[in-house]
Amino acid sequence: MADEGLRFEARESVEQVEEGTDLAPKFDVDGLIPVVTTDFSSGEVLMHAYMNTEALRRTIELGEAIYWSRSRKTLWHKGATSGLVQKVLEMRIDDDQDTVWLRVDVQGGASCHVGYRSCFYRTIPTGESVIEGRPELCFTETEKVFDPKAVYGDAPNPTKL
């Protein structure tokens, strides 16, 4: 990809990265940066994903969440197929600029490709509630916001097993 448009600064010092105003994100060895996405109003965690340089640039420029799909190896404009677009109302980066936090308004009310509002729709029991060393997941959401088959058809599930 040509180096055009929005550019990030080179990482030159700890002071620049941690105390300065330069956007100098640190991508991992695969060229990715983790992203936590929450609902702007409630603070509920909706999903965790990754961005590459292009996805981060395009998200900043467009104001809608664009991720990098590790399973499909392509940019993923959240909601392009389903209509459940994530409008970015606030974007933050952590102190050492290696994690992004998106605070979004979800158009359509769901962020999970399985049909639930959040990708974090189950809890893992801990402590004494774990029976015989085999924790059983508990659903926190019991109704789906949309039917994935109606939206995506018989497309393969993007989750790698």
C-alpha cells in the first residue's frame, strides 16, 4: 500500500510515546494492534478485535470501526454486511500506545456475528462454583438481537476452531 493520507509518527522516545501528543502506535510482529470496543453509553464491552495500520487509519478517517480479520486476512468494515455499523464516538489509546479503545454507538444494537448484543455473552464460573474442575459457561444474554443466518446466509463462520 502506498504511504498516503493520515500518517503515524515514528516511536522515538518513551517521553514522546507516554507523555507527548504524537500518535505513534505500536503494532505487534504481525503488524496488528488489539482493540477493545465498548458501548459509548453503558460502557458494556462489546468485542475485542485487531487493527492493522490501514484499518486504524481508515477508522480515524471514516469515524466507523474497521478491523483486520485475522481469520479472513482482510479489512473488515464492521456492519458492512449486517448493517450493524459501529459509529466511533470516542477513540482512545493506552499509555504506551499498544492498545486501542473504541467507544461506539452500534447502529442496530448488536456487535456479535453470533447475533447477541455483545461478543461477551457468557460468564466463566470461578472459585467454589466450579464443579469437579470443569467450569460450565453461563449465558448472560438469552435472546439474540438478530438471526445470523438471515443476515449472513450460509456463509462460513469466521471463527477458526
